[in-house]
Amino acid sequence: MATTPYDAALTASPKGHALWVRLAHWVMAASVVTLIYSGVAILFAHPRLYWGQTGNSVTATIIELPLGPNYHNVHLGPATAFFGPNGPVSRPRTVEVYNLNGWARSLHFIVAWTLSFSLLVYLGAALLTGHFQRTLAPSPLERSWAMLGADLKAHLRFPPPQARGGPPYNLLQKLAYLGVVLIALPIMVITGLSMSPAVTAAYPVLMDLTGGYQSARLIHFIMMGGIVGFLLIHLAMTALTGLWRQLRAMTIG
């Protein structure tokens, strides 16, 4: 029977997590959980997402989220055009909306810088120490659809084999971790900065990258959804493959 990368990772001697990996893991994990919490609180005020530069209650939505008291709570008066009959249209609200998320915006802004700094430190240390090439980058043997399929099939066994704690990682782990630290988190940082008028005033190129404030907000939300999905799967796999062993490995090494 052929040995899959998943089986190889289970039988290899665990190397343990370096101290800087453990510190970065917990700082980023705490930051992401706090950002999800505060981000959902921010969405309560206006749970509608758009594409482009502008978006409001009289603009067609891309996604409307079933969150909070403002969900479907768009009661507007008659439309009024200004700057001529072909100009923009405004409609007054007839119902007071929930908008008590100032604390969430402040918390989100502060913790976003913590996440950005810890992510930069992690990526820099991963490159300088060889952690990226040695632990996260798929090996030449793993770079094939056949090995990816075999690893996926191995993950679907139930109950899954017990993990040893620490690297070496299997192929799907590597791809998931790389997707988070190289794609999802950097895009969240860039789109988050693109929603700040002060930042885009100094660096308008961010608007060109994201396509507008509302586009940045939509992409930011999609990336958050991807990270939430990753967290749920990550926690489930940790619990199923040896919760306390892996917690020890990620805390005391």
C-alpha cells in the first residue's frame, strides 16, 4: 500500500514547535478571534455589502447578512433627486437604526495593527530561519494531484489517526497554513487599510488595488469567512487527533 504524505507525517518523529512559532501562533490566534468578534459587531450597524466605491440603503446589494436589528430594517421616505433630474437620489430614513458599534471599530482598528505586526514577524522569521522552506513548503514529492488526492482521502478516514504534535505537517496542513498566512491574512490587512480614509488619502493606490471602499469591504468579509472556515476545521481536527497532546506542543513545546 502506498504511503501518503499524511501517513508519512504521522510516522515521522515530531520536531516540536519553536518558541517564536508558538508565540506568533497565539498572538495571531487571539488577534483573529478578537477581529472576528468586533467585525461582526460592526456589521450589525449595516449588514449589507456592495461592490464599487459607494454603497448605502438605496444601492443594490451584493450580499445582505441576517445580522442584528438592522437586517431588512430599511424603511425609507420618497426619493429626492439633487443636482438635476439625472443626478444622485437620496431617500430619508423613517426608522431609527441600530448604530452602537464605536467600541467595536476602535477595538478592530487597534487589534488589526497587532495582527499585522505579528504576521510580518512570523513571515520574516519563517524565511530567515528556513521554517518556511523546511516546514511549510510542499516537498517535490507532494507537488502532484495524485498526492493531493491521496492526502485528502486519508483525511476523510474516521476516526482519523492521532497526530504526534508539531511538524512535519501533511500536505493539506501545509496548503491550509500557506493559504492563511500568504493569502487570506495579507488580503485582510490590505483591504482593511483600504477602508480607512486617512490611509487611502496618503496611499490612493490602495483604491486601485481593491476597486473602491465597498469592494474592499466585500473582499474583507469574504476573507473573514474563509478564515472562520479554516478555524472551525482546524479546531475540529485538533480535537479529533489528540487535543491535549497538540495543545501541549503549541504551549510548552
